[in-house]
Amino acid sequence: MPIHNGNISALKFFTAQNASTYDWLVYTATFGQDDEWKKQIVRSVKGSQMILDLGCGTGILSTTLRNANSLAEVVGLDLKFEYLKVASTKRGDIPLLNATVEELPFIDEVFDSVVTSYVPKYTQVERMIEECLRVLKNNGTLVIHDFTYPNNKLMQMTWKSYFALLKIISNIVRSWKDVFMELDHVIEESRWLNDCMSVLDSKDMKSIKCTHHTLGTAAIIVAHKK
Ligand SMILES: C[S@@+](CC[C@H](N)C(=O)[O-])C[C@H]1O[C@@H](n2cnc3c(N)ncnc32)[C@H](O)[C@@H]1O
């Protein structure tokens, strides 16, 4: 399978040196919006029994899903072992797998829902969606969330100023330097939203809905398989 720029960024960004501070960083750097976006994801998969969290990282979403529904089986999967190690310290009842979203190690049609947060910009979207649809049961729900570059000109200026500030801070918070220096380019150049929508449009889905959040800085797609 060919490797693309997003895969390279993910390998560079998420390291043994920053895994332990990831939860703090994502909450602080999004001004708490991460909680709100994740609540929306959890609401979208209400009632699901078998849920797969792709690119689960340190397990923030996996544990939120499990805490919201004690009867649900949640499985987390991530490329980076160091991040899974942090996830494993949170709840012992969430199986965690070291694998890539482009090649899921599951048989067909086992999950009621597949969710993913901040991951698509790092992946080969078409391959990821095909794998998600393969492992989803009929009527299953796919939820895809990530950052977006805002359309509004004033918001673009604010967004760029914020990343300029992060670049200055990166001289102090060394373990996050690569992320603070490069994440703005990754987000600005990523076509994840258009790519996901066009791949999903090309499949025979029951429904596809995209919502924009926090002044256009994030988007969530909720799609249902037929
Ligand atoms: C920004 S973190 C998000 C973690 C978690 N989803 C959250 O919401 O906090 C991105 C995660 O995606 C993982 N990742 C990136 N590309 C991946 C791929 N192709 N397959 C599996 N995991 C991937 C990274 O290792 C990292 O842990």
C-alpha cells in the first residue's frame, strides 16, 4: 500500500515523548471544544452495542463512549503503540489494537458504529471509508470528525494568528514542536472533508450528513450504511 503525506505526518507528530501530555494538550489547545465535538459524536452513535474507535490515540473518545453506555463494547485501534499504552491505563475493559485504519483486522459486518476523531487528514480516505463500510453492519453508523480550515476571511486571520502563537510556544513545549510548527499546513492542505463526502456519495448510503462546528474550524460527518 503506498504511503502518503498524511501517514508521514502522523508518524512524526505522535511520539513516545508527547503521548502522556496529549489529553491536556487537546483540551487546552481547542479551548475545551474537544469535549463538545466528542459529545456530538457520542450522541450520533447512541444505542450502538459494538463500536470501533479508529485512531483512538490515548483513548479519550473510547472511554467517553464506554462511560456513556456501560453495555456497549468499544474497541480502540491506533497506529502508535505509545498512544495505546496511555489508553490502556484508563479503562482495562476496552480492547486496543495496534493497526492502521486502511487495513482493519476485523471480519465483515461486526460493528454497529465506527467513529473517528482528528484522524482522516492523516489517512488514505478512500481506503479508510471502504474498510469502515466493510466492517459496519447494515444500518450501521459512521462518524468522521476532524479540523477544517475556516471559509470566513476574519476567521482565517484569527486562525492563522492562533497558529503563529503556537509556533512561538513550540520553543517552550518542545515535545509538541513538530505539531505546532506543521499542523496548520496539514489542516489547510487537507482535502479530507471533500474526499470523504465524495467517496460516501459514490457509495449507496442510506444517509449522509455533514455539520460544521465552532466557526468552521471542525466538521463532523454522520453517515448510515444501507
Ligand atoms: C490527533 S490524534 C487523535 C486521537 C483520538 N482520536 C482523539 O480524538 O483524541 C490522531 C491519532 O490518529 C492515529 N493515526 C493517524 N493515522 C493513522 C492510521 N493511518 N491508522 C491508525 N491510526 C492512525 C495517530 O497515531 C494518533 O494517535
